[in-house]
Amino acid sequence: MTGVLALIGRGTLGLFRYATGLYQLSRDAGYWTFVAPFKGRSPKWKSALHQMVLVGVNSIPIVGLISLFIGIILALQGAYAMRNFGASPYYVALLVGVSMTREIGPLMTAIVVAGRSGSSFAAELGTMKVSEEIDALEAMGLNSVRYLVVPKYLALLVMMPCLTILSDVAGILGGGLFQIVQLDQSLSMFLISTRDALEMRDIWTGLVKSLVFGLIITKVGCYEGFSVRGGAEGVGKATTSSVVVSIFLVIFADVIFTAFFYYTT
């Protein structure tokens, strides 16, 4: 019993320390991102633009391709289920459009970015940590959060909604491709049914989620990088942990937002 209680206690303290570290990093990054510019200390826009290319532009092929396939899968499954009820292709467009914009688009984009960019943040900062580059920055009087974290924050705040819109469009096109080829629906009919099925709240719901998901991925990836101990092995553990924790928190946040929008809209 003593061992079990000790295990529970260590886990609780570890979770508390992790949450405290994320809060402190979020507080510092929020200050340097949103408050410091009004005091004459603007973010490093050149670094932010570089991160936007790495995080956003370079992610376009994989996000678009995965979303296209998911759209086709949703249309296949929707047509199979609705065929038994004699439903029209309109309802397939409704299923694909609403599912992609409200849930699948932002969620899949976040998972891809967490695996691709969140792990990169942890590896980059972890390598700098073990090689004492971050300590050198602090010794020179430079704030590591401002120079290393804020550009990544800005990059994901800008690029996550863009990638989510790309994911939505690719998924809807994938569903439309199936409807045109398999269900003998014309392109104009598909566009009209998709337009009628979607509402503006479906789109902005997904975009709001994407912003929160981007913040979660950045915070977790950077915190794991700053917390690295033990050389190259520690960098590997931090990289893996950043992906696992990011995806878990993204899905947890998605549950909360979905429930909130369900009861309020």
C-alpha cells in the first residue's frame, strides 16, 4: 500500500510540476508576444517568417494529401451507411462538409503539425539545451523565450488556421471526387449541395479550435525542449514526449470545445 501511495504521489507531483512549467512558459510567451510590442520590444519577425515557412508552407503537401484521402473515406462510409435508407447524395455532402470543417480538418491538421513541427521544436531546443547554447543566450542578457519561443508562437498562430482551411477544402474535394465518380453527381450539384450544407459557424468553429491547438503544440514542444536532461538520450525522450503529450492535450481540448459549441450554438 505504501508503494502504491508513493507512486500516486510522485505521479501527482510530476503532473503538478508539468502544469506549472507549461503555465510559466505560456505566461512568458504571452507577455513577449502580445504585451512587449507595445513597450517597444517587437518580436523577431524574420525568425517568425522563417518558422512560418517551416511549419506552414512545408506542411502543405502532407496536410492536403491526408485530408483528401480522409474526405474520400468519409464519403465512402457515408454513402455505404445511407444507401440502406435510400438517402440522396446531398446527405453525403452534408456529412463530409460538416465533419471536415468542425472536427476532422482542425484535428488532423493538429496531429500532423504535432508530429512534424512539435517534435522539431522539442529536438531543436533540447539540442540547444544540452549544448548549453540557451545558457549562453541568458548569460549574454538575451531572453530565451523571446528569441526562441515567440517566433514559433507567431508562426503557429498564423499558419494553423491556414492549414486548417487547406485541410477542409482538400477533404471536401475528396468527398466530391467520390460523389462525382461513384454516385454520378455533377460538379455543379456537388458545389450547390456543399454550399447549402455548410454554415458559417461550422467554419469558424474549426478555426477557433485550430488556434488553441497551435498554442498547445507550441507550448508542449518548447517546454519539453527546455526540460531536456541527459544529453542525446534526453533529446530523444523529449521529442517523443512532446508528440504524445501534444496529441493527448489536443484531443482533450477538442472534447471540451466540441461540448461547448454543441450546447451554445
